[in-house]
Amino acid sequence: MKISVLVADKFPDLYVQQMKDLGLEVIYSPKLGENDLPEAAKNVDILVVRSTVVNAETVQKSEKLNLIIRAGAGVNNINISAANQKGIYVANCPGMNSIAVAELAVGLMVALDRRIPDNVNDFKNGKWNKGEYSKSEGLYGKTLGIIGVGNIGKEVAKRAQAFGMNVYGKDISRIEGVAIKDFSEMDQLLPLCDVVSLHLPSTPQTKGLFNKKMFSYMKPNAFLINTARADLIVEDDMLEAIKEKNIRVALDVFKGEPEAKSGEVKSILQDNPNIYVTHHIGASTEQAQNAVAEETVRIIKDYIASGVIAHWVNRAKITDAKFQLVVKHYDRPGVLAAILAVIRDANINIEEIENIIFEGGIVATCTMKLMSEVSADNLKLIRENPNVLSVSHVAI
């Protein structure tokens, strides 16, 4: 029976064909929405989405689903908790759309500075206003603060530096790969910035990060760009800062954004002259979509060939293991089975296990992360195995 793949968002034809060429049964339904997925994904092995929400119902109702791929970087549109409960892999395609998002972020900076959308609207409405639109300050020499200096943030930094901007950064880890000044605290960075650009994932730590306190640090008349996630910003606090400090904002994401690809949209942001909104198009260039699609096909190809999941995002980074057992042994049939039998009989759960072969294929070392301690008697049983060379057991 063929492995079935449901592609529930727009995907380049070339790469849909590449999946078919792998011998897969490909169901291409780019207009599916969140409420359509529970039934549509019920009997497929692999689900590919871009922005379509994969909710708990979709995961719970699935009978064969084993892999969900986000054709993009962020996975906040996928119910990871539900996937974990059913042992469904979730993978993404990080870094493939970094340049596209960075280009939009810099474009929005220019748009805010030169008020490009207002220029265009006035012209279309028969109004000539050169005097008003000749008041821009320009970006050269201005200070940009990048919040989140990952793949996208670094690409923004390169482009901003080419504009002659002073670029500073704030990230949870040390900033490497781009020559910008690294700040550890927001209250030190934000007061310096003429422009602030957000490039963070949505996590419990980042949701609502830009609240009243953060806006209080920002300069009057500063620009704020968000091409990342809508929930990074507390919308009411942003509107208050616009009113009180004349902050100007450009968003590619916003609260209550429509899920559909086209249709009507209503938002309290529409009538605010200090806000520009684009249609969540940060990653939507042909170059970026081809790169993401190519990576998606590669993930599927590796999965069906070897079972290995590239960019597996719901693998536990930290387990509940409290002890480590390392057994060096001859690489012979039944050796590991005998060791594991001792651990099984002691009712000890193994959280992680890795068996690595020494060059030459004679000896191997098996590392196990365990929930509880192996008793002295059971360690003695393992050591007495004639195929065991050494045993190490420590608390971690």
C-alpha cells in the first residue's frame, strides 16, 4: 500500500510532482481550512501544511498519521501537545524563508519612513501632496534594534547595515555570525532604537512580550516592525503607545487574522493612520516557497528511506531521566537483549538509549538514560555477562 500525503496549503507544482515520483499517493487540497482537516487527514500518513491550523481534533481523529510537516519555520499552528500524546512526529523547514522575511521587514522600514502606502493611496484618489511626503528623515545613520537574532534576524542585520544603519541585537543566546552589538537587557536597548524589528518564535516566554512596559522604553516617533508572530505584541498596549508616543507600526501578522486565503477582513487596526498591515506574506516569495518545498520533499524522502526525521521539533530536549548507565560490550547478537532484560526485570524505564559501534565493528558502547537507579545486585548481573567489558552508572 502506498504512503499517502495530504498537502493542505498551496505548494509548487514541481514539488508536488516530485512527491508523486517517490511513489507516494499525493492528495493536493490547498483550500482546506482548520475545520476541514479532521476528516481530510483521517486516513493519511503524512500531512503538509503552511498556515492551515492543525488542531487537536485533527490529530486525535487521525488513524494513520505519523508525520506532520510545517512547510516553514514556526510550528505554532500545529497542536504539538496532541501530536505528542499520539507519538506523531512534527517537523519544520527552518531557515528556508529567512531572506524573504528579511526583505519584507526592511521594506516595511522604508515604507514607514517614506510613507509609501499613503503616497500611493493619495495618488490613486487624485490627491497630490508632495509637500507632506517630503518630510521623511531617512534610515541612514538610524539605530535598529533586532529582537531575536536567528536566521531571519541576521538577514535583516545584513540589509540594514547596507543601508548605513547602526544595528544592535537582543537574543537569548550569544549572537554569532553577524557583526552587531549584543544587548542583554531590553531597558538598555529599546531607548536607543529608532526602529525595532521583532523576529521571535511564539513561546510561553515571548507571548505578550511587547507590553506596556516595553513600549515605555521605546523612543517617541520610533518604528516597530513585526513580521514574526502576532501574539508577541499586546495589541491594546501598542495602540496606547501609538496614541501617547506617536510610535508607527508595520505588521505582517495581527490578532484575528483571517485563516482563509482571500475574503473580507475587519480589524481595529484598519483606521489607524500610524499602522501599516501586509497580508502575512513574509515568506511568500517564489524563491522562498521553492526552498521550503524542496526541504519538505527532502524530509519526506529521508523519512520513507530511513525513518529518520530531519528537523524533528517535538523530540524531548530534556527528559525525566535521573541516572545514566553506560555499558561497553562486544558487538554480538543477544548482548543488548540480555542487558535490557535485567533493566526490564528491575522495572526501570529507559528514557533514552544510544548504541554506538567502535571502528572495526568488534566493540560497542550503549548509553541509557534511566528513570531510577540500578541496584548493586543488578549491576553485578550485567558485569557478569562475559560479553560486557565495562559498566558505568551515575546520577545525572
